[in-house]
Amino acid sequence: MSNANEIPYKIYLEESEMPTQWYNVRADMTKKPAPILNPGTLQPVTLQELSGIFCEELAKQELDDTTAYFDIPTEIRDFYKMYRPSPLVRAYCLEKKLDTPAHIYYKFEGNNTSGSHKLNSAIAQVYYAKRQGLKGVTTETGAGQWGTALSMACSYFDLDCQVYMVKVSYEQKPFRREVMRTYGAKVTPSPSMDTEIGRKINAEFPGTTGSLGCAISEAVEAAVTQDGYRYVLGSVLAQVLLHQSIIGLETQTALQKYGIKADTIIGCAGGGSNLGGLISPFAGEMLRGENQYELIAVEPASCPSLTRGVYAYDFCDTGKVCPLAKMYTLGSGFIPSANHAGGLRYHGMSSIVSELYDQGLITARSVEQTRVFEAATTFARVEGILPAPESSHAIRVAIDEALKCKETGEAKNIVFGLTGTGYFDMVAYQKFNDGEMSDYIPTDADLQKALASLPKV
């Protein structure tokens, strides 16, 4: 193992070391995630049915749980080269600030205009849409990272891009909204009055600030009612975790380059794209009996699907038009409090992440948003990067783990995903700095109300 002092601040990979294949962790899982179901028949969704919503190649990736590696098309790899490989950074200044014997590393995915890891899957999904000859794509976005990434990808391939943005984020994050529009996307606050489902949700929940589940419903309706359009999604789906595995694969290679064995790997968890992309290759090692790691999912206390949800089949959207997925869920009708500024607002969790969690390969923690922003502020002041609120959930637990090492004297290698920058999230930072940010933790009664609507499968 390398001497810690020999490790540079930033571990860069050569362009030739960038992965040429995505990794599908399902191939190494003896117990696979449960199949997604047609909500009408309650039977596993077929390729033909799924291809009516998604691009055909993406539908194939979604249903394939046996192929371990998928070749990354040359056109996608050429686009990746504009910002990949991304660096693995040794957080020396944070270690010094915490006075910890732990070695802290973060995989930085914020070095592209979209500001997050979302571009890894956006460019792949738009590539397949273009290859299929489609006119455009529809999607939802919460904090706006996915919508920003998708608008960039659509601009690159000259496809129409329609984004339904959660209303509270549309109002709180105007700059990210304007980046999407600059790249040519049409951005609509959700729930809107433009779709049948949007009008229904507005009637049922007057004055609602929206949720990802609402926005998904509207985006799906928009896709299936327009010729030449398909729906694309930035998290949760198996195809998205497949594309995001490039994060974990590069992290593996960078660690191996300097003989570093990670002990603890931490990712924020909303729908699962960041967490799943980072940990999948390491979970694969565990599944194959090659190594052991502590894998930690960090979610907001105000939207705690893993730590307080139930593992059951549920609708992926509030309008109940999407397939059913078996996942840890708070109920498709769950809408986080409007005071929740930290992102990660989805009511459920990726079926892959959910199954790995259920098997005990992953642990989960929930954290309050004021503690998240405390960690974000500490990190910004010593490491020089203003982190996205979502990523800051992982920073919070990385700091907590490093402080435990200070107490025990253990020199653990802690790795976390810094998958976004916070430069468009200044309203949230302002609330924190002004002392106006509060924590909201749903009561058991709140959760039971949303869970009461779970489908009977």
C-alpha cells in the first residue's frame, strides 16, 4: 500500500484509462431485484410494453439482469472525454480541519457545465433516442441537475427537450431553470395545468408545491401523447445506474493506481443514481467474495425512504401511470415539506439499491438538513468547492465517520461521492446563513397516510 504522503491531492486517470464498458451489478446478484410490473395486469413488464415509454435500447438495458458489461458506444465515449475521467481528490485540508487520522477521498463529478454526475446518463439516453430517430424527449427534474444535464445532451444531439420541474424548485432555483432554457429546453413548473394528470393533482392537492412523483406523471403523459417522443429518467431505473457505474469504475481504477483499499464508501441517496453508480463496482466485489466494504447510503430525514419506508411494490409516480417497482418507499403520494431545501425528494429508492440494502450489503442513515448544511459550509471553507446540498448529505456522514476515527485512532480510508456543485443553490445557503433553515421530520402518522395508498400486489 502506498505511503499516504505520496498520494497527490488529485488522482487523475489518463484518457486511455477511462472505462469502455458500463457495469451491471445485477449480473452478480444471486437474488435479483424483483421485476417491474405492468400496473394493469400486475405481470412483469415486457420489452414491447416498456418500449412504448422508453427508447427500445434503453428498455432492453432496463430488463437485462444477466449481462455484466455493456460496451459504451464511441459517440458517448467521445462526449465523455470532454469532462472525464473525473478526479479522485484527497481531502487533505478537511482531514487537517477535523484532526483525524482517517484518509478522506472524494470523487468529484461537478467539473462539467451541468454541475453534476447526471450528464453521464443524460448523454447516453439522448444518444439512444437520436439513434432511434425520435423528435425529442420528456422528463422531470427536482433540484434541476438532471434537467440541466438533459438539456445539454439534447442540445448536443439536436433533440427537443421538455422538462417538468418540481414547482418548489422551479421557484427556489431560478438559475438552474434558466440554464436549461439557455440550452433550449422548455421548462414547466409541476404540477401544471398543461396535462390531464397535472390538473387532477392540482385539484386534489390545491396549492401543492409538487414532488418528483407528480412531475414524473406529467412527463410520462407528455411523452405518450406526442408522436416521436419518449420519456427519460435521471435516477431510480436500472439503466441509469448502469450508465452511472462509470463513477465507481473510475474510482476503483484510481484507488488501485495508488494501492489504496477503501474501508468506507458513502453516497447520498435520493432515487439511487449517484449512490448506485459509485458503489455498484464495489458491491460487485462483495457479491463475488473478493472484498469487503462498508457501503453507506445517506438520505434526508425529511424524505427517509430507506430508513423509515417499507419494502414493497409501489407506483413510481404520483399519478399512478408508471410501472410498479418493488422498492423501499414512503408511498407514491408522499410529498416532502416545502421547507426541505436539500434535494433528494423522491418517495422511493432504486430497486437495485433497495435489494442490496435488503440483503445487508448497504447500510443507511438519515440526516437533518441543518446538519447537512453545516457540513457543506465546513467543506466549502477548507476544500474550496461549494458542494450541492444533495452531495452534502454524504459529506455530513464522511465527517461523522472521520470524527469516529479521531476517537478510536483508526486510519480508515473513507471515500464519498461529491456529485454536484451548489452554485445554483444559493437560496438554500442563504436560508442557512440567515438562520432561517429548519428541520422537518415527518411523523409516523404522516408516513402511514402516504403508505396507506400502496397498491395491493
